[in-house]
Amino acid sequence: MYEFCNVAGILGYNITIGGLFALGQDMNDSKLRSVNGGGVDGIEGWDDAYENFFCSLQ
């Protein structure tokens, strides 16, 4: 993630590791809040695009 943020900075994007974590958490929390009564577990098929993106970088 550090290297990703460095490359993004070189290209003119101000992206921080903390910002990435916050974005991922916000997306996940929003999906779970959208379920009537608040979901405890993620719904099948609602893959975390944020997490999948970083897993694909390995």
C-alpha cells in the first residue's frame, strides 16, 4: 500500500494509507447499513471491491 500511495503521489494524486483504510471501511459499513435492520455479516455477492483491488496487486 505504501508503494501504491507513493506512485499515486508521483502522478499527482494525494492518497494516504489511512485514507485508503477509511474509504474501504466506509464502503463496507454503508453496504451493511443499507440492509433493513443492519446486516451483521456481508451479503453473498457483495464482494468488497476495495479489498479485491488490493488483493489483485500482489
